[in-house]
Amino acid sequence: MTIAPESAMTPALSLKRISKNYGGLEVLSEVSFVVPQGSIFGLAGPNGAGKTTLLNIVSGFDVANSGSKSVMGHDATKMDALSLSKVGVARTFQNIRLFKGLTVREQVNAGAYRHRQASIIAGMIGLRSQRTDNNVTQGMTEEALAFVGLSDSADLLAENLSYGDQRRVEISRAMATKPSLLLLDEPTAGMNEADWMPIADLLQRLRRQGTTIVVIEHNMRLIERICDEIVVIAAGAVIAQDEPQRCLRLPQVRLAYFGKSS
Amino acid sequence: MLIIEQIINGISIGSIYAMFAVGFGIVFSTMQVLNLAQGVYATFGALFTYFALTLIGVPFWLAAILGVTGAAILAVIADQVAFEPLRRKNIGMLGAIIASIGVWIALEEVASILTDATPIGFPSGSIPRESISIGGVSILQTQVLAISLSAIVITAVYVLLHRSRVGAAIRAVGFDKSSAMIVGVNPRTMIVSAALLSGAVTGLSGILLVGGQSFNFTTGNVLLLQGFAAVVIGGYGSVLGAALGGVLIGVVQTMSQSFISSAFQDAITFGLVLVVLLYFPRGLLGTTETVRA
Amino acid sequence: MNPQTALALSALSFAIAGSVLALSTYIALWTGLLSFGTVAFAALGAFTTTFLINNMDLNFWLALLVSVIAGGIAGLIVGKVFIKLATHWLALATVALVLIARVLVVNFPGFTGGSGGTVVPVKLSIWELGLLLIFVCLLLSRLAQSKFGIAATTTREDPQVAASLGVPVARVRVIAFGISGALGALGGVMLSTQLGYIDADTFFIALSVTVIASVVLGGAYHWAGSVVGAAVFTGLPVYISQFMTHGQFIINGLLLLVIIVFLPGGLIDPVRWRRWRARRAGPGKSSQPMQSSSTDAEVLS
Amino acid sequence: MKSKRSLHSLTGRKRSRTAIVGLAAALSMVLVTGCGSTDSDTSTAAPTETSTTEEAQSGRAINVGLLAAETGPLAGAGGAFLSGALIGQQLVNETGLIGNGNTINLVIQEASEDPARSATVAAQIAADEQNVGLVCCILSPVAGAVSAVANRDGLPVILYGATQPGLAQPPYIFRTTTMPQFANETLGRELSEETGLKSVAYIVMTDNEGIVSQSESFKAGFASAGVEDLGTVEIVAKQTNFASAATSAIALGAEAISISATQAEAVGMVAALYDKNYDGQIIGLETLTGVGVFDSNPDALDKVPFPVYFLPSEVNEAGQRFVDAYNAEYGTLPDSFAAQGFNAIWVMGAALAGAGVEPTRASLGESLNALTEVPGTIYGTVKFENGQMLAVESVKIVSYSKPDGVIVPWIAP
């Protein structure tokens, strides 16, 4: 559950003129867009366009040099990763970042951490609240595992799973936080159709549950299939924002992608 | 007069700290290793010199060169035996620190056996002992030697690291191995040369420290602590920072010792270290390459 | 009593005290922080207890309690101050802490006996020591299951990701330092009762190096590792001593190297076991090379 | 013959070879156990050596424990103490000092002057009722740790090196350490009277209580001769910056500078003062004795007076016997550490002589407590007060002589 006012009016995410540069090199310039609640929102664009940097800024892994952002109606401009997670932001990573040495179940259970009410101290002494917490988070964990279809491999070491399954673990870890805004960085990178199809409808099921999803993707078919709206970023600037089909036909987009507009 | 003499004393011991700190810093900035065995290299630099003087009987300058060479080779061997495997297995900071503790313990015992754990010193007449007196200020020739040598060596290291292609390559490796490879630098060669350089500088600092006094197999540990303070205060990754840090420590120590209280000199030094760590996260002259907070 | 038994018992009591010190360091390491500070807290505990007994003629257990609390508070303060430092700089800061602690011990004779040191009026029996250790181990196994356990582990593995999952990384680390301080004080008192006499150099760099080495050798990924490590470190020298004179340090050093290179997880490494089981179980079609676990890049860099 | 071998393996000169042997031993050890230890503080230990001599047949061999320090930071001094103690065992037995045909048999355990290790090994020795006494300890903290064990198990101990005041605590803890404090006082007084010294400055290592109390005794000595105290310069252990301490001390402008510090620091200070062309009288202390000290800085150490209780070139009959035996065994002359080691065993022998036909801990304890003076030691007739041995008469003011570094009686310039 998040503290956010769940009204359809307030956008899940709104960015205003976000700029970022690394030692003079401008990576993002004045990026602004709004992600309505309950939508699947695509971030497209050629490599090095600054998509991941943008996601890092949204999730508090990186700080913008200027501009403002708000999440579920909260001004999140100054928030770090921790406080953003408190308002319901969760993410996955382009290069998978699972905890080494933990089983699938432990990874996902860690995702449910913020739903533990007991104070850390109470946990040490092992008060009742601790046990109820464990039960609650266990429930969430199993749910999240089942959702991505990993219940069977729950006790395996995550690092021993296949690439695709590791991505599922990351997604289900993020889901276990019960996010209101889920950020996915190339969830189907390097997957063949058989692999990414299930992910696609997994995301759609998530959306049906009311989670807003922002997804970075290169896979145009996936984008056209699930996204309600996409923005295309090139060289750190938004060059188009529309429904996927139309957007991808725009000349400047084709130029950015294929170097030719026709 | 007294205060001037004390300042000179401070600068001379400080210049030795500085040299050690530079050696320490080279290793850290290129290999991200906090090498606790660095102090032992200094001890061995002095030991090799001692043996060259007593067993072979060569003149001091030659003995010193042998000592420096010995320390440098020792540093390379230690690096290849202890740290190279860790780098290959990508075991990070903690692993390296523990490994360096291992090297430290082992080498110190070797030194203890070599010296029968008794104090030794460079034979009389091997080094200039007289002191020069200028207007009531008396300066030891060993002090002059220490100050001038470290000034030269540190400048040389600075030029080598910051003005030469090799140096650029070494620092590139320190900054980012993979990208260094891309620009055609062989990281291993560079790391070995870094170890060599650091070992040599450290060894020389050891020789200068014990020149004119007696020492034993634990002498290097003192340098380790002071040098560590110096690099923290001056900032890693910056040759000049580490050097100035060393001199600063030397002067501060001497001043507190002669005008406040020697009892608290370590508290003062390392209190300063904490303050710098906490409020000057990059050291007083550190570079942005090493952010600590 | 048979001399060999006496030797074993005495070695064991030092091993027990050592374990508690190692566990104090382990707690910090659990959250990814290498701390040399344990011995500073040990000094605080030992000298406080001795002072309270000698000068306030307090009951030992009461004095111990006070010292442990004092250690805990000191730990929290140190953690709060140092937390802003990136991990390996924090390690250096704790080294400075130890050096300063020694100077303070030497220069406050009224409290510590100064450089002359002070006699420890109490000697704990092996049983009392054992019970204390068991109590600490219970606490730790409980912690491992608790909210703190999850927070600590995830913090060590990837602080950024942990934070993004709602783990208050900084707070967890400060708390870890608090516990480390309390355990350090406890271990210091236990050690002092076995030494019977403590001075400024009792709790110095040499000891902190030993303690850290124990943790790593035993295994920094499970509290049991620290206990095993300390046992090996404090117990074995006494026995090796009976077989050799010089060069034991050379062996010690090389041994530490071998361990860190070939068993980076230490003797007790749950992760290694898990992987081993996983490999035996088979099905996990490993898509990644087995990486060295435990004291790994992630721990500190 | 066994005793011979053990003696050899224990001389400093043979240390390196022993090291290799030990190394091999340890390697095999490690191979067997498959695990090991790292501890930069506790160090290696000598194999338990029990040497018996021919006289043993008639009477009984009485076991006395000894904590050796052949390794660790004090290995230098430790070796000398041990060598002396072994000669002590040899002569006590050859001269039949104990009587009743009884002989002393040292049970030697390496503890490397580390408190924890020493306490552990002491506990082992104490646990064996066969061991009626224990001889040990160069460092005061170690002495403290061992005393705690000994008091618990009622094991009589003779300390031979620790100099901190108040360590001797009858009924169990006795100390034969020839306390430098008395020597320093004597030196201070006599030297000032001989040279008509007017003023003196002090350099004192302040973070070592034993040393501080030594400096106090120097001050008392000089004061008693009416020498003016022009001030004290403080240094600390692990000092690197001797030059600045020297500058400060010289600046006090005294006719003499008295140094109180542990060995390395004392030598360093002497050198720094010398190099800074200090033209007054530099006065050292007993820590200036020891293997390798003179060679470490011949120019500076020449002509620096310091007090010793024992001087091979000027010994009484007992001392001569010791010197000869030592020289025969090791081919060198004993230093004052070796002498202390020897004397501790000799006193132990004398105490055992008064402890009945079948000495026990109890009887040895009583005998030690009853001990008020022991005649015929290498220090002449020594007195005991509250468990502390006094040998003030045998204090000698000495200095190193160039170029060979032999310690000779000091001649006032």
C-alpha cells in the first residue's frame, strides 16, 4: 500500500524539464512528460539516448541537474531511492542486479521488506509483530512468485536460473514491493519471442491490477503490443510522444532509429 | 631560532612520510588496494641497504640503490603472488586488505629472523652524520638528504604519472581497467610497473627514516600509520596531495610534540585524520577520482 | 588437572572471548562495513568494567551490563558520525579510532591505570564465558531471521537496490555499529577477565588485525564463521607452538593468503554450500559462471 | 648430552637455522591439520625442552617452568634471558646448590612475551603439579597476566625482567629483576659527584610506566647531588622524530641530558643528540645493553654512561663461573639480560635448597617468603624486601668502548 492519493486525476509520474549532464557532456536536456495512472508507458530510442539515465533519475539512483519530478502527486524532485520506494516506486535493471547467494524466494521476500511493520529493534527481540510480519510478507512473496510463475524454482539459487528466469525474479522482487509505479529497464533484452511473449502478458496482467508501468524497450513488437503511449528519446531529448503505432511511423523517429526517414 | 629548527625537523620527517604516502597512494589509485604490507617494504628497503653495507661493503649510495631495487622487486613479487589472483577472481577491497595483512605478517617474521629481532643500524661512517649550523639553527645532513631526495623523487613521480604516456596509462588502469584495455593499454604491465614504482619509493622512505638511527624489524609499521594519515589528509590519487599531507603531518607532529604535548601527538594526528575524512571527503588536495562520502 | 586439559581449557577461554570480539566485527561486516573499531569498544568495555569494580565496588555483572550499554552507545555514535564515509574510507576511520583510543587509555590513568595498566579483579569461569557466547550466538541467529537480518544482507549485497526496496541502508548500518559496539565491549571484558591484567597495548592494532583475520578465515557470511575462525586463530597457535619455534608467522601469513584466494568465503560459507547443493541437485541450468561469493567485490567496493 | 643440544638450538646465533626447522615442522603441522592461525601478536613457541643432567640420578629432578620469548618483538632480549637461564640450570645442578642430590629441571615453553599466550602457557604449567615454580616475564603486562594465573593456582613465580613498580606480590610473586630504579639513582648521584655536574635535562618516554619510574629515580639521584633540573622533554613509544626531541632537549641548555626510554628509542635519542652536536654529557640507562645495540650506532653510543648490575669484566667468583660457562657454551660474554636470566634460576635454586627434601609448591613458597638474603650470587649477597630482590651494591657505571663495543667501566671525561 502507498501513501499516495489514488485518484485517477493525479498522474503516476510527471517529469518537468529534467536535464542531466556528466562533466559538461549533456545526457538529458529538458525532458518532460506525464505518465497517467494505470497505463503501460514505453520509453523508446536508440542506444545511448539517455533512457536508462532517465530511469535512474526517476528511481532516485541518480540526480538530475535541473528540473522537477512528481510521483503519485508527491513532489519527488529531492527524493532518494529509499523515499521513492516509500511512495511506491519499484524498478528492475538493464543488467540484472539480484542479491548474490540468495534463493529466489529470499530475493522476492526482500522485495516485500517495506511491508514489515515491526521496528528493527522489535525484530531483534523477536516480538509478536515480527512473526505476523513474516506471515504477511510470506503471503506477498508466494503471490509474487506465482504471478511470474516461479513458484517451483523458489528454493533455487537465483544466480543458477536462466537469464529469462532471472529477469522474472527481478520483476517479481519489484512486484513484491506492491509498487504503484513500476519501472522496467529492457525486461525482454536478449529474449526470443517464446521468452518475451509471456513477459508481455505478465505486464498486461500487472496493469489490470492497477500498477502503472514505465518500460524501456527496443522490441518494437512488444511496445506496439502492450504500450498505451510511448515517448521516443534521441540524444537526450524527447523527439516524439504518441501511441506506439503512430509514433514509430514519424519521420524523425525513423531517422533517429534507422538514420533515414522513409 | 628554536621554532625554525623545529619546523625544519618537522619538514624533514614529514618529507619521509610524504615519500611513503606517495608510494602508498600509487598502489591505491592504480589497484584500489589498501596495502597494509606497505610498511614492511620500507623495512626491507632499509634491511637490504643494511646488508649491502655490512655484507658486501659497498658505498652508501650504491647500497641505497640496491635497497630501493630490492624493495621494488619485493613489492612486485608480493603484488603478483598476493593481489594478482584476487584481481583475476575479482575479489574486492576487503579481500585485498586481508591479503595485504597476510603479506605483512609473513614478511615481518622474515625480517625478524633476518635481524634476530635485535636493533641494527647502518655502520658508522657509511652515512654523513655531521650537522650544519646556520645562524644557530643546526640541521642534520641526513635531514638535508631526506628533504632534497624526497623533493626530487616526488617531483619525478608526479611528472612520470601526470606528464608521461606511461603515467597516463597507469592512471587509466587505475581509473577503469576495461576502458584502459580498449585504448590498448595492457593493465597487467601497468599494474606491475605501478607496484615497482611504489615499492621503490616506499623502500627509499624506509632507508631515509632509519638513516642515522637504529631500527628493527617493526620500524616500517610506524611509517605505515603516519603514511596512512598523510594519504588520508592529502587525498589519494593525488601525488602532490599525499606529499603535502605527509609534510603537514610531520610539521604538526613536531609542533605538538615540542610545544603542546608529545603524549597526545598521535591523538592530534589521527584526530586530524578523522576531521579530514569527515569534512574534506577528498582530502585537502585530493582529486575527484576518489570520492569518500 | 591434566596439563593438556589445562592448556586446552585456557586456550578455549581465550577462543571464546575472541569469538565475541570477532562477532562484533562480523556484525558491521554483515552490512558491508569493515571495522577495525572493535578493539576500541573492547578497551572501553574492559576499562569501564574494571574501573566500576575497583573504584565504585560495583558487582561484576552490573558493571558488565553498564559497560555493554556504554559500548552500544559509543557504537551508535561512531556509526552515526562515520556513516557518511564510503566503506573503505570508513575502515580507515576506524583504524584512526583505535590509535586515538590507545592515546586516551595511556593519558587517563585515573580511569584506566594509564600506561601502567590495571589488574582485572574478576576471573570468569569457562562456563560463564561459554554461556555468554551461547547467549550472543542465540541473539545473532535470531537476528539472521529477523527484519534486521534481511536488511543487513541486502545492504551488504547491493546497498542501492536494497534502498530501492525500502531498506533504510544508513539506519541499518548505524544500528549494526551499535550492536558491534556492545558486543565489542562484552568481548573486551571477557578477554580482560582471562588476561587478569590489561593496559593500553592490550587493545591495539595487533588485536584488531587478529579479530578481522578470524572473521575472514571463519567466513564473513555466517555468524558461525566468526566463532570457528576465532577458535582456529586463538586455539591453534598454542598447539603449533609445541611443534615449532620460528617462522610460525610466515605460515600464518601465507595461510591467510591461501584462504582469501581459494576460499574467499572462509571456512563456513553458506553460499558455497548452497551452490554446491544446487550443483548436485542439477536442474539449475547455470547461465552464469560460478563467481566467488562472500568477501567479494560487493562487500566493500 | 641432551641438555647440550637444547642449549645450542637456543642460542640467538642459531636462530635462523632453527627457523627453517620450525618452518618445516609447521608446514607438516599445517598439512596435517589443514588449517592454521594468524595472529600478529602471539608468536611461535619453542618445543617443550626438559634438560636433565647427570647429577639427577642420586636425587630428584625438580621441575620449574620457564616462559621463553625467542620470538616476537622481544626476541632479542628474550634469547639472552633464556641462554642465561639455561646456564643457571647447568651451574645450579653442577654445584649441587639445592642439596639432597636434587637438581632443577627447566620446563621451557615459548610464550613470546604475549600476555594472552603467556597466561595460557602458564595455566598449562600450573596445572602440572610436578612443576613447583615458574620463572618468567620481561614485560610488565605479561608479568601481570601470569601473576593472575599463578596466584589462582598457588604457583610460586620469580619474575626476572619486568621493571614496573609493585609487581612483586608475596606470597606467590617474587622478583629478582635488578631494578634499574636503584641503579639510576646511584648513577645520578655518583656521576654528579665525580663530574661536578651543575645542571641536567631529561628526555622521558611518557607512555611506559616502568620507564617513567626509572626517570623519577634518575631525578632523585641528581637532585640528591644538588644538580639543577632544567626541564623534561617527553617522547612516546614508536617515536620517529628524534631530531625534534633532541632540539628541544638541547635548547634547555643543560650540562647533561639524561635519557629514559626503551631500547630502540633510547638509542635513537642518543644518536639524534650526538648528530645535533650536543656538547654536554649524554646519560643513558640500562636498556642500552643488549645484542647489537652498540653496532647499531657506534659513534653515538661511545662514552655514554649507563648503569648495570653485571659486568663480565668485573665479576665476583660466582660471576666468573657464570661467565666461563656461558662463554664455553655460546662463545660470547653474557650481557646483563643473560645475567638476570641466570640469577633468577640461581635464586630459585637457593629457595629450593630451603624447601625440604621433596620440594612442593607450598614448601617452595614458604622458602621464598622466608628468604631475606641470598649469598654468593653473581651480584654478591642480595637482599629481599617484600618479594623484591635488592642488589644495590653491585651497581656499576659503564659505557661502550670503541671500536669493539665491549662494555667497560665508565671513566669520567
